[in-house]
Amino acid sequence: MFMNSGGFIVVILCLYVIPAVMVGLLLFFLIQFARGRATGKAALIMLGMLLVTAIIFANLSTNKVEITPELRDSIRNIDDFKFSEFTPEKLPDLDRIFKSKSQPQQYDAYLQAIYNNNSPKELYQYFVQQLGSPLKNRQGSWDYSSNKSEYNDIPFFQAIQAENLTALQVFIDAIQNGSPEERKQAKDIVDAVPSDWLELELVFYPQVSRHIASDSELKQADLILSAFPELAITKEGVSIIDLTILSADACATKLFAKYSHPSSAALTAAGYVLTGETDKVIDVLNVQPSLLNKKIATPKYYSSMSLLDYITRFGKEDIVRKVYSMISRQDGELYNNSDTILFHATGRIHDILSKGTKENEQESVAIFSFILNSLAHESVNISNEQLWEIVTEKFYIDNLYYGPKVERFNDEAIKAICTSPFGPQFLHYVNNLDNPDNDHKIKISIAAIRRNCQ
């Protein structure tokens, strides 16, 4: 078999170049013959060239080259192999094509396959067997800095960016099953790369808007942390669980609690609030009631929200009721900040209204009603103007800029105001606002309040 360094050229000649020349010469001869130009010496020359080409082709194809499947694969593009349709039964075909390619071509195929999230684990196991650790770069090296590698040059980090959980699981298994030296090498690499290559801090605290991690993001983080638990704390020393608490992501908080702890007592208590552990919240506050005034913040990320604010905004109804009953007995001065308390109690209702969902709406309205009545019981003054603003800003939604125009009030929340001790004076105030010259929003707000209060 002609499989030396010149074999590839011979295959190209046999399969493509010489047949093309033969066909071209034949067509040229026929055209010239039809025009009456292929006569005498010219005809002999053209026929001679055609004959020589045919002899060369016959000699090469019969005596020099055996056109085997392996030889054909050597000139077949690896892209022709559809990774999206790969099954374990096709592994021999892939192996034959893969081994006919150069190392750069093999690596390109490796990275390309990672983009196919539906491929079975056998595909990625094959690549690991052929090319070694998924933490090696395109040059097969652990030294990223000298090669100026990017994350998409390295299979492990490419799998993270592509959210390919199957590939990532295979890669982590390969790392954990490696020798102690290889595991240490892997740890050193993961500790050294930029944090955005790992999609942890960026995903769980985006700093733009509140983000609740998806199931795939949680599974990916759990896979990464199972192999590298030290990544639960950032290079700056911030526990990512602190960030999940700030984002009020209960599932993410439960996940990171397996690998680290909140950095302060206030954040620890907030974590219990988020995961619904009422008894633990009460136990902490019985020992340190002053935590209710502490800010939910980290050394790197500031938050103006106190623990009491956090409980009001994100706590389950039983936690809110038990904590507020403690406040009335132990620290009535906390009620002096009624504006902030109402901001968070009404904010959770507005969050639900903005999402266009009924999920948790009943609980949020019940919490608002409880807090409003508690404030009244503590003789905290809430002005009619403040209640009007709550109805028109927090209990009303207008999707004019975010979709079809849908004007909606939360009727149950308005009823909570009406049935509170503040209800009669507020209704009287609203009735006095009625005026034919009012704009549209004032008119529909008055109508909504009357509808729910009379």
C-alpha cells in the first residue's frame, strides 16, 4: 500500500488530477476534430498525450496505489463527519477518519464536537483517549501563558462556555481519575485561569439585574465544584454563596452551601431566610437580635438592604410573622424605618406583577397585609399620599414598553389596604381626588380603589 509521505499526492493525482486531465484532453480533441483542426500531425500529438496520460493513470492506480477506505479517509474532510448524528456504533468510522488527520485537524474536530450538546459521552471519552487531558491546549501543553491560549483552545473550558454537561462530566471524570501529579497540575491550572473562563462568579452575581440560575447552570456549577471545591471562593476571597444570597437565588444558595459558608452572621441568617429554615433564623436572632439592623453586604459588594429588609422582601410568611412578632417585643424602634419596610413588602408584589405570574402572589399579599396591620398596631403613621403612591406605582403595571399594552392592578393587594385600619381614611382621600380633568392613570386608579374598597 502506498501510504508514505508521497502517498497522499499520488492519491490526489489518481483520484482527481489525472482523470481531470484525461477528460480535458479528450474534450479538447473532440472539439478540434469537429472543427476540422485535429488532422495529421496535430491529431497524432493530441492522441499521444491522451495515451500517455492514460498509461500513467493505469500504472499508478493498479501497481502503485491500493485505494482503501483508510486512504480515502486521508483526503476526506473531518467536517464531513456529523457529530450531531454520532452514535457509539459509528465509533470505528470516526476512529478511521480521525487517525488519518494531522494533530491540528484532530484538535479542531475535538473542539467542534464539544458544541454538539446532544452527543453521547462515548464521543468525548474517545477524544480524551486520543488526545489526553482535556486541560491541555491546542499544542498539547499545560503551559497556557507561553502559548497565549484562549478558553476556546482548551476542551475543558470550551465545554463550560458551551454548557455541554455531558462533555464536562467526561472531562471531570478524566481529571479525577488521573494520577496525583495530573490532579495537582489540573488544580494549579484552574486556580490560575481568569475567573470568567469558569462561569461561576459571572453567572451567580451578574451585577446588572437579579439573576436566578437555570437548572443547567446549577448542574454545571455542581460539576465544576465537585472537582474543584476551592472555586466556591473567588480569587479576591469572596464566597460565591454570599453573592447567591444577595441575588436571592435559593437553589444556588443550597448548592454553594455544600462547598462554603457565608462570610458574616447577617449573611448566614439571610441564607436561612432564603432557604426557608425558620427555626434556624429564630435561633440566630434570639442570640443576636441586633442582626436585624445589619447590612446584607460583603467586603467587595455593597448592599443597602438590612437583614430585616431582606426578610421582608424574600422571607416566607411564617418567617416574616415570627420575626416581626420578635421585633414588637424586643426592639420597637425598628418600626421607625417604616418607609423601607413598606418599600420591600410592596416591592415583592410589584416583582410578581411585573412578571405576569400568579406564583407566590397570595403569600406576598398576605405578608403585606400582615406588615401593614402590624405597623398600625404599633401606631406608625402612614400617610394617604404614601398609600396612593403604593397603589399607583407598586400595585399597577403597564406593559406599554415591554409588550402589548396591558394595564393591571393587583386587586387583592388594594383590598389589603382597604381592610386595614388605614382603609377608611384612605378611601375618603381617594374620593376627594375625583375630578373630571384627571388624567387617564388617576382615573383608572380611583376606579380600582373604589372597586375594591366599597
